[in-house]
Amino acid sequence: MLALSILFGAIVGLSLGLTGGGGAIFAVPLLVYGLGVPTKEAVGISLAAVGCTSLVGFLHRWKLGQVELRTGLLFSVAGMIGAPVGTWIGNLLPETLLLLLFSGLMIIVAVRMWRKSSEPRAEDINCPAPELHQEGPTCQRDASGALILTSRCARLLLLVGVMTGVLSGMFGVGGGFVIVPALVLFSGMSIHRAVGTSLMVIALVSVSGVGSLIWSGREIPFMTSVLFVAGGIAGLFMGQQIGKRMSGPALQKFFSAAILAVAALVIFRNLSN
């Protein structure tokens, strides 16, 4: 039991370190089907473990200059507001319906991410691609690569941040599978900076998510959470080392494929019951 908790935590951490998100998507199934943890407890453990692991990853990437604090804080504030709303909604809707809606969202995000990975773009945030200065639905950046935070851009990022928080409260996920594509697609951020900024957002949103779960009366087993965090931190640094050897487009395609695989599994398990 102890070894499995650490191993499953390492799998979650590996996902977070490699892609900046998706860890909690694996955490809940591993806890429920691998360790026999009740679903409601698994959601709490997932948020607590992913939040702590993400915090460690964020601090590491911050030192490397791979985090945009202003953009991340904007996302985080919106996400922390949305998390309690998600917890409330999750208590009202049937679990099967929630999971099917969740899988549909994952498919949409994965398809958009895959398509974006095939488009030419700058790898370095200090050398922004020309298309970032054109009119369009995304935010824009100045000549130095800094985000131009217009009112339209702020509203867009706040909206996606709130949605991320709602998903966090509903499903016990950090929301990295939404945050990373959103930062890449909407703010013109490079994939590696999006991963670092995502870890910061996940850590802060998880605090709100855990708080809302405790407030609603759910228990979060302490020892299992600690073991998951220990494995997660080890897996996190493994994922970051692997990520250094992969290009931005390759990371995006890997992330997309992982999301599609999990979405297919969720759909199959719910429709086959």
C-alpha cells in the first residue's frame, strides 16, 4: 500500500513535470481503482497532492525564468474564485454526467492543442512570432515579448481562469490541461513558459479547491496525501528532465495524445456500465 501510494504519486508528478498539467487526471483513477480510496476522498487527496507537487515545480521553474508571474496571478485569482462554485455544482450533478462532460472538454482541448503544435511559432518568448501582433481572438505581445494586458485580453484570461477553478472544484483536478493550452493559444506564450506558469496557477487554485472541499465536509486522509506528495515530487523532477530533451511541438503533441487517451478511458468506463 505504501509503495503503491508513492509509485502512483510519482506517475502524477511525472505528468506535471513533463506537461505542466494532467496529473490529477491520472491521480483520481489511480487512487480509486489502484488503492481502493472512495471517490470523494480521492478528489481531496488529488487536489492536495497535485497542489503541493505543483508548488515545488513552480519554484524550480521560477528560478529558471520560465514563469510569467503577472499572467499566472491573473489566472490564479480567477481560478480561486471558481473552485468553490465547482464544488457546489459537483455536489448537484450525477457523477456519470460530470465525467462525460469532462471527457468532452478534454477532447476539444486536445484537438486544438494538436492543431496548434503544427503551426509555426517562436520557441523563445523573447522572440515573439509575427502573428502575435495581428488582430485576432488572442492576446498580443509587444516587441520585447511582454504580454499587452488589454481589457479584452484580461477578460479572456479571467474567464478561462474561472472555468479552470470550476473544473478544479468539480473534478478534483488542478486544471493544467486547460491552463497550458489556454496560455499557448490565447496569450501567445511558449510551451515551456506555459508549463511553468501553469504549475503556479495549479498550486494556488488547489488551495482554494482543498479549502472548499473541507468546508463542504469532505475528509482528506493525511498519510495517503503525504505519500502521494513524496512520490509526486520525485516524479516531477524526472518529468522536467525529460521535458528538457523534447521540443515545444513535441510536448504539445504528447500532451494532446495523453488527454485523448484519458478521455477515451473515461467515456468507455461510463458508457459500458
